[in-house]
Amino acid sequence: MLKYVLFILYVSVSDVRCFLPNCIRENQYKFYSFPVEGCSDYLKDLCTPVESGRFEVIGQPKIVKIKMTSVLPTCAFYGIDSLQHIYGVKSNIKVLAKGSFVNLPNLKSIILSYNQITEIRELIFKNVSTEKLDLSWNNIFSVDPDAFKEVHNLKELDLSRNSLLTVPVNHLSRSISTLNLAYNQLTRIAINSLKFTNLTSVDLSNNKIENIAISFFYPIEMFDLTNNQLYDIDYVEITSVNRFRIGLNNFRRTPQYLENINANNIGIYPNPWSCEALPDLWRSITSLKYNIETTGTASDTMEICTNITTVSVQRGGPKSCTSDHQCPTSKTCKVGQCLDPCSYFCHRSSVCKTKNHQFTCTCPKGTKSDPMDLTGSCKKVECYVGSHCSRDKVCIQNRCAKIAATSTTPRPSTTTETNIPESEDIKPWWFEDIPSESPGGLMKQLPPVPHYAPIPLIPVPLD
Ligand SMILES: *[C@@H]1O[C@H](CO)[C@@H](O)[C@H](O)[C@H]1NC(C)=O
Ligand SMILES: *[C@@H]1O[C@H](CO)[C@@H](O)[C@H](O)[C@H]1NC(C)=O
Ligand SMILES: *[C@@H]1O[C@H](CO)[C@@H](O)[C@H](O)[C@H]1NC(C)=O
């Protein structure tokens, strides 16, 4: 009987809301290890390979770049107060486990685009503060209403180029200012500004939206509904909007509530406007003092109207597809369309090469990119890091300089300009702590590291 009662008690205590990941170091190391590169100011140019759960070996990492892992496990990033960026583009990630991101107070960005993530469940983020969360170019079809409940200070949320049928808009972080839901499968959406205070830019373009209701009781910058399936707007009320776009939809007549939009610029072309309705639309737009936004080919279609009842708008969208093979090799199939990853991922100063629907960004000859710069911009400098120089030189203020003193042991090719103690006696504090089989080769590559106070890993009792 007692056992039974305890079981009931256990079940109720282990209810999801009480989820506390057991982030003790042994667990992080033994069970949750995957390869990353950690970059800190101290080891700036190294962006040293390290196993997850062992971040303290590189001091206070600022950036963690995920190499390859299909699962981001529980406690993958735990309590690294120094961490500012978690970067995992094209890292083959399929699953974000509960508690992957725990106690991260100083993040600026989490970038996990171009992976194969399908769901964003609740409790993945626990006590996390980040300004930017980029989950674009995945296969996400579902986002739990509470998914971002513990993501604080979020400003920019990018869920574009996924397979979302619906988004729990009014449960998203209250603090967001930019919401990108472009290139999904959304069919209806209602956005009410009562749930937000700072949201000023909403991109819903390239979905399948047929029904929309919008109300914003404060001025916003942009609301983009380009390339959807709208015949009308169910409801709209916007205090003030700089750019409002409804081009490439099915509008034939002046949308209802047009006078509630209060826009500076409005994009209405192309649409199958009825010739009878067009003068009325013009009158409305003129009296409301909206500027017609002209972009690219829009001016060619300006005067186009049609008296035919059933019309199909020439969709400017990309070629349709069901798999990568149906697209040119330079493109990737997302939401049934061949999209170009190059324009999205590679910095304009770099060269995007594609092979088998995969892209790589490389710097043109004579330029280099800073491993600490996640935008990947290429600049004309001799070096950012030691490995940009020949073996007998080091990188000092972006120039390769000869090493002054000769050392008996050959310098690892990645040694930096930083004053690394040469003495063999100084062993990192964790020296004895790392089993010989792993992390592979790390000991040989790392220069001795000064003693850092270990990041406290407080065992959390299992619930
Ligand atoms: C959140 O994380 C910070 C930094 O790691 C920590 O100091 C704080 O106690 C955590 N808060 C909660 C509620 O767990
Ligand atoms: C909205 O933005 C302002 C100014 O950046 C900031 O002070 C405020 O905390 C933000 N509101 C929320 C709910 O994050
Ligand atoms: C459309 O129909 C109206 C009324 O039938 C007619 O006056 C007008 O000329 C037509 N416009 C075009 C472009 O065919």
C-alpha cells in the first residue's frame, strides 16, 4: 500500500512542470557528449575543439559552435554564464531534448538554422536569456504554446522556412520585436498586440494564409502578407504601420477595413484586381494618403486589372518541389519550393559554393574571416588567427609576425598572439580529470591553460 502511495506521489512530483534536469558533470560528460568548438577571448584564435560538458577547459567560452550531433541532449549547455552565442548551422540536429538549454543568463544568440528539427516542445529552454533565436530552415511543423516560456529578453524570433501549419502566436515571448514566419504552411492567423509590447515587424509572407485578423494598438514598422491566398482581410486595425504588404494574393476588391490600417506605404500589387473595383481602390488609397509601394516588377503590373471572374495570379514564387532532387543543385527544397540557401546564409562578402544542394561559404582569395565573427564576413587582412599564418609566424594585430624566441618543442600551428605560459610544469587543473580515451587528441592540441576557477556544476537532485 505504502509503495503504491509513493508511486502516486512520484508520478505527481515528476509532472512536467517540475522538470529539473540533472546536470551533474558526470552526466554531461559520460552521456551527453558531442563535439563542439569553443571560442573564448583567451584562446581567441583557436576556437578549440572540445567535447560538450567540458567547456571549462577553454576558460570562459563566449561562442560555442556545434559541429555535428543528431540530438542536443539535456544539459548540453548548462550554466556557462560567459556564453554569448550558440551557433549550430548545418549541424545535422534532429532533436532538441528537454532542458538542452539550462541557466544561460547572457546569451545574445542561439542560431540553429539549416538542420532537421521537427518539433519545438516545451521545457527545452529553462532559465535562458537570449536576444535572438534562429530556427529557420528546419522541418518544424509544431511549436508548443509554452516552448519559449523560459526564454527571456527575446527580441528576434526566426521560424521562417519550416513546415508550420499553425503557430501559438499569442504565447510567444512578450518581449519580441521581430517575428519571421515567412515560408511556412500557415493558413489562418490572428495577431493581437495585447500580448506584446515591442513587436514591430511581422513577416508572414510566402505562406498559404486565407484568413487573417490583425490588431495593433501601437505603431509598427512592417507587416508583410506578400504571396498568400487572401481574398479579403477578416479584420484589421493598426494604429500606424510604415509598410503594409498584400501583393501576390487573390484580392479582387478593396479589402474590408482598409481605412483601419493607417499605413505610410502599402504594397497591393500584383493581385487580380477587378477593373470595376480598381477605381474605388484608388479613391480609397488616395483619400487615406497611403503611398503605393513599388518594388521591382510591381510597376509593370500597376494598371493590370481583370474582368474575368476566375483568375490565377502569376505567382512569383520559386519552382515547386517535394525533394531536393527536383531542384537545381544550388537549391534546397523547403515547404514545397526550391529556395536558395546561399542568399540567406553566406555573407555578401563571401563566395557561396553549392554542391548536391549543400552550401559552403568561403572567403575570396586574399580575404579572411574572423572565427569570432558569426556573420562570416570576409575582410582584407593578413590574419585573424595563427592558422592563417605560416608555421613560423604568429598573428599579431591581423599581421603575421615572426616568433621572437625559438622553442625546443614545435609550436602548434594554431598558437596565438596571446601570452601563453611556455613552462611545461603548468598543467591545467583538469589534467588528471580527463580519461585518456576522450576527448580525442585534445590534450595534444591545447596549450597549457592558466588556472580558471571551475564553473560550478551543482548536482541537482533527481526529481
Ligand atoms: C538562472 O540562471 C542563473 C545563472 O546561471 C542563476 O544564477 C539563477 O539562479 C537561475 N535562476 C533560476 C530560477 O534557476
Ligand atoms: C521593450 O523594449 C524596451 C526598450 O528596448 C525595453 O526597455 C522593454 O523592457 C521591452 N519590453 C519587454 C516586455 O521586453
Ligand atoms: C470591365 O467591365 C466593365 C463593365 O462591364 C467595362 O466597362 C470595362 O471596359 C471592362 N474593362 C476591361 C479592361 O475589359
